[in-house]
Amino acid sequence: MTRVGRWIKRFLEKPGSVDLAPFQRVAAEAAGRAAEAGRRDELRPALADPAWVGSADFCAVMREAAVRALGQRPYDVQLAGMLALLEGHVAQMATGEGKTLVGAMAAAGYALRGARVHVVSVNDYLARRDAEWMGPLYETLGLTAGWIAETSTPEERRKAYACDVTYAAVSELGFDVLRDRLCTDPAELVVPAPEVALVDEADSVLVDEARVPLVLAGAADAGTALPEMAALVRRLSRGYHYTIDEEGRAVFLTPKGTDTVEKALGVDLYEHPGVVTQVNLALHAHTLLTRDVDYIVRDGKVELVNTSRGRVAALQRWPDGLQAAVEAKEHLQASETGEILDSITVQGLIHRYPRVCGMTGTAVAVGEQLREFYDLSVVVVPPNRPCVRVDEPDRIFATVEDKEGALLDEIETRHATGQPILVGTLDVAESERLAGALEARGLAATVLNAKNDAEEAQIIARAGRRGALTVSTQMAGRGTDIRLGAGDPSEEDEVASLGGLYVIGTGRHDSSRLDDQLRGRAGRQGDPGGSVFFVSGQDPLLTVYAPDQSLPPADADGAVRKPDAHALVAHAQRVAEGVNLEIHRNTWRYTRLLERQRAEVLEQRDRVLNGDTGARALESACPERYRELCETAGEEAVERAARQIVLYHLDQCWTEHLGFLSDLREGIHLRALGRLNPLDEFNREAVPAYRAMLDEVERRSRETFEKADVTRDLADQGLKRPTATWTYLVQDNPFGSEWDRVFNRVAGALRGRRR
């Protein structure tokens, strides 16, 4: 590493401890040399040496290339962020600091070293936008870039993956990996060997999305949730027929509720586990999932809302029949279900890459999780210009009514001055209710939520104009800056004189990161701006995560002004963050062994798919049959059939193994009542089950080979794969911790015995 490189490394590790002047001076000199070389068309030969990537000269050339290709001159801090990514860190850079360009320069650096780079995004829109936007930069450097979307065909995907840099949503990368695991011909494979993953919005992808497994299923019949179950639970009353736990994450029948359900169905409930499951699913759908908060109904379909980003979670659904129960609740036709063929967590997907780095605006808050789950360290890159945004203390009220009244007054007062206002709400229902209340006061607001997220770029781009009033559910991962005056220089000065963009939060989120991302929309690149959050003692954050504590007494106007109130809000948010961390940690604990088993299965599958391992195994197991078939059909046909047979049974047995582990995990926590460690017990049963699965693959393959006619289509002889597959994301553990579910089950069983 050069002397300048060492200076930058020290600066990154301890921001502010190193003077950047030496780097800036040397980079400027190198930039002059690069510009002179460029005029002689000698820019590209300078990039030939991979070891040169990361040096001061490299920084200068990247700056020159960005100027020529994009008309953008990277700031010194952007070059620092690029170096952080090239060293394998997660760079924290504030909103508006140009992370898209930073990521593109780093991706180019990795590609110039000879590595294939996948830029992992949070959605298809950003993947396509960034690939097209940064395309000229890659072309200037002699590199290629492609992108993948949900609608991309297999051939389009292969073409994109063949590029030096590929932009794709994390879900699409995962689904491609899953689909490749079902290929029976090497020519069908789409995804190349993983090398470098550069993760945009790293906290959202690596932490928030990590709790949501990606699933590949074989299409089957529609869901079986009975509409009569939905009708039955509608007649039940809270407190009398059922109760909900303090955190609002679990619901269970009371003895009276059990009696009512049994009389209505004419069965002894606890002697029919299947009926119990249907009732519980219907009850969960009716009581714990709220329309326009947890999901929306659009075009006759239930679409889940990603609570961390306030938008529709594409392809996402609930597990274990709950999706069908919600559809029955909304009087909709049950959607397609199917047998799970394979699944992968985002964590397992990212761990495939030997090299991982990322960037986001809020990484420090999840630094512990990034270290624990991904062995990644966080580097804080200072802003190009000091942030002058004024962040006011929370305004706390006793009731929701007091809070919303003060909130509307504040919006009306600010709007009268012409200052642009961005209001961040917690869910879709609140955004629409607030927009309606503003309209009643004669204020027209532009609403951005999960119902119109396709229009988000245009809505956000206008949010900085004079007099703009925008109401949005969560601003994380929107990918578009809010410029004062919407880029009009004359209006920009006028808006700045009014105080810049003013951000108002209608409540604290479960994570401080989401609050910081909302605040960060104001004050970009040294712009003036302000922010404030309105909170009430009736907000879910306090009622769910601090139910035993109450706010200090309110003043006559309903406001709570004592310092203890702020401490209580901060405490509730820390508890919420702890709960989410434990869910993530619990998911990883139970998937670590599964990931190791999956890696072994895939290694074996690759040997069968790309070689003659299947044929050699069956030749060893059935030598006489193998010689007989070779004589009648030819060795090439026998090897092809052997590959198909072994792959079919390997995939089928793996699917059955996944089902076994899913059922095992569902009930394993009851063993804690016997003072056994549930995780140890899970692993104790999962290991022999895996060995038995491998033996079963050999047995079934041998039996099929003994009877198969290799001259005919094997699908007609029982080796029929799903006629269609489909992908989705499944919310893991949507109703609280496993312990919650254990004790609720036990309580339900005890109530049943007391009757």
C-alpha cells in the first residue's frame, strides 16, 4: 500500500484523526497526470495493473473517468468511501453524499482486479436505474455492466451475469441461485461462481431482509383455509373469547372461546390438531394483522407491506397457511401454494461470496450485527460539507388525539411560510388518515405509500420545492435525493432562506436507524433543514415495548415536557431493537446447520451435474444392471439417465428433509419444559436425519436404476418434476419469539384440560 493509501486507511479507521491535506495534494497532482494522459488516449493502459487499484493514482483516474463519463467530479470523501469498500468494509455515508457513484467506482475497482462483481440492491427499480446511470463510467473504463429484474428472461439473466458488474435486487439473486439448484443440465445454469458482493443499503439488506427467507416452491393446489373459519372468528370477542399478549404478537382462545368454537364446529377441538391450526390461523389473521398496516389489498390480491421501508414487499407472503387465512378474511380467493423445493436466507446467500462490502446511511447502529453475522466492520465517512440541520427534541403527548392535533397545527404553520415539508408516517393507514385531515384544513398533500410506490421517484424529486407538502411511509431505500427547489437554482436559494426541508415524523419507529434515515432527508450536502418527531403514550412503540411504564403527567395542552418522557421513549426503542436482534439471531442459529448441510448437498449435486459421479455410483451399486444397459442403450445414454435419476432423488430427498426440519423446529421448543436446550435438541435430531437422507438417496436411486428403461423419457417412469415453480419470500416467525409461541401453546393445552 502506498504512503497515501496508509494515510487514508488510518483516516477511515479513526475519522478526524488524520489530516487529509497530503492525500488531497497527491491526488490533485495525480489527477493532472491522468488528465494529460487522457488527452493522449492513454487512460486505459494505466488500469492494466490490478495491484494499482486503491492507490492515489487510481483515485485520480477514477475521478477523471467520472468527470468525462458522467459530468460528476467525486469529492475527496467519495474517494475515501470507495477505498473503504475496496478494503471490504461497510461505509456509512449520509444521504445525498453520492453513494451510487461511490459504489460504482468501487465495483469498477474490483472488476479491474479481475473479479466478477454483483451490486446487491433492495429492489428492481434501483438496480436498473443505477446500472443505466453508471453505465457510461464502466464503458469509459473498458468494463461492462448489466442489470436483472423480476421480469428478466433466463437468457437476459445470463447476459447480465456475464458482465463485469451486475446490478440486481437481493431477492432476484437468491431466486436465481435457488432455480439453478434444480437444473439437470449444465447449460441451464444462470448464476456464475460468486466472487464479490457490494451491498447497497447494507443495513436493510443484511439485517432487515435477513429475517425473511427466500423460497422456491413447486406449484400445487390453491390454499385450503376455510372461509367458514374466517366467518367464525369474526363473531368472537376480545377478552371474552380470546386474549392477546402484551406485545400484540400472539393470540389464544380463552376457555369460553374454546367452548364457543367447539359448539360451532361440532368437534372436540384439541383432539383434531388440523382444526386447531385452522382456527388459530384465522384468529391470527383477524386479530394481529391489520389492513393498510401489515398488508394492502390491490387488484384482488393481498400484498404484504415491508414495515422497514413502507412499500409493498414484492413476492412476499406469510407461511403455514396464514396467507390463505388473510385472503379468507378479506373474502378473496386463496392464492397458489406448493411444496417447498428449497429455501435460502439472505445471510446464507451473502456468505456464498468470498468478498463482501457495502454502504448505507445508517450502519453504525447495526455494527454489532454486521460483525456478528457477516464479519464486517463499519467505516464512518464524514460528509463533504458539515451538516447544519437542526434536529429538535421529540414532542411527546399523552394521547394520540393530542399528538395529531399538535402535528396538524405544526404542519399548517410551517406550510404557511412556504417551507417544504416531508411528513414520515408509520404505516399506510396513518398516511391516508393524515392526508385526509390535512385536506379538511385546506392543505393538499402528495401521498407516497405502498399503494403508489411506483411513482416514488417523481414524488420525492418534487418534495423540496417551495410549498411542497409530502406525506410518506418510511423513506429508507428510496434511492432519490430531495434537492431544495427540485434542482432549480433560483428556487433553491429561496427555499434555503425559508429554512430548507423540514422533516416531521409522526412517531418513533422500532429502529432508530429508520428515524435517522427519515431525518437524513433534510440537510443534504450542507443544506439548511430541520426535523422533529411527534410521539404519544398510546403509540405502539410504548404500548408494546414498555407496557408496564407510563409517561409523566401531561400539561394542560396534552404535551409531556418532563425529561423522563424522553428517557422512556428511548428505552422502548432499545427494547424493540433488542427483540428484532434476537429474532435475527434466532433465525441464524437454526439455519447454520442447515446451511452446512445444504453446502454439502450442492457440492455433491455439482459433481453429479457436471461429471459422471452419478453413473460411477450406480455402476458400483448395480454393476450387472449397468453393463446390461450399456450393451443395449450405449454408455452415453446410461450416463445421462444415471445423472437424471440421482439428481431427481437428491432433490426430492432434500425437499423432504427441509419439510422434516421445518416440522421439527415448530415443536422443538416444547423440550425446554424438560430442561433441555431446544437448539441442541434440534441439531441432535437434524444430523442423523441428514445422514439418513443421504442413504435414502442412494437406496431410491438404486431401485429406480434397476427398473428404469433408459431409452424412454424418465418423467413417464415416475421421475416427474414440478410442471412449474414459483418464488416468494416468507416472513419467518411473524408472531414474536419462539418462547412466546411455546408458552401460549402450553397455556392453551392446560386450558383445554381444565374444561
